[in-house]
Amino acid sequence: MRHGKSGYKLKRDAGSRNSLLKGLVTSVIDQERIVTTVPKAKAIKPLVDKMITLGKRGDVAARRQALAYLMTREAVDKLFDTISPRYGDRTGGYLRIIHGGFRQGDGGDIAFVELLGSEATLDEKRQKRNELRAKRAEENRKAMEAATAETAPAEGGEPPATTTEEK
């Protein structure tokens, strides 16, 4: 019987499961939005809530507990400096799980996991990405124009002669 055994096993042994969950929680705090499967998303929801509650406490002991669980110091700094103050008056429910269809390869149920209130940050990232893409497209267009200008024959002149003897 499974009395009192809550949580998700995720078809892994304890060590693999703990490593997976630590990595997912660290990624959610770092990137504020990740794509994973629905069971994994449901498994990390209480863990992210606990980390944000530690961040709201804000003392040295809470920082050390978060550092023991999260995988990078940058994630701990972001948790305590930017994410936790965002939820000052909220008592829980810091994550949103959005079902996103099925994975192409194996048909796994996909979910988008994001922190509430991170829309502004995600919009900034999206805007930067679009600006970078536009800049790269402009550079590629200029390179193509320069390449076609070099290969095109000069006005009034004949195209360069090619010989088959060079091969």
C-alpha cells in the first residue's frame, strides 16, 4: 500500500529523480519559462513554491538552504534579488502550467512552465531576440549584395573568360 507516500516517481530512482527536479527548478528560476512534460511540471510546482518562500524570508539561513538545493549561485541571486520581491503580498501559487500539446517524437504531453508576473521579462527577451534576428538578416542581405557585386561583370566590359584547362 502507498499510504503517506506522496509525490511523483517519474520512473526514476531517488538519486536521478532528485537531480532532475533540482535541474528543472534551477532552470525555472533562471529562465522564468521552460518547456517540459506535464508530470515533471506538476512535480516541480511545490518545489518552486518552497524556493520562492525561502527567497521571501530573505535571511542568511534561507539563502544557504536555497544554495544547497539550487545548482548555480546566479539562480540563488536572481531568486533573492528579483523574483521573490515580485511576490511580496502573494502567499503561494507562483507558477503557471500551460498544456502545450504532444511531443512529435514519442507523443509525450508537453507543458510550458512559467513564473507568474514574468510576462514583462519574457517580452523583453522576445524583443531582443527579434532585434538580433533583424540585424543578422540585414548583415546577410548586405553580404549577398556585396558578393553579387563582386561576381557581376563590370559595366561595358566582358565577363571574365573561364578555361577548362585550369582544372
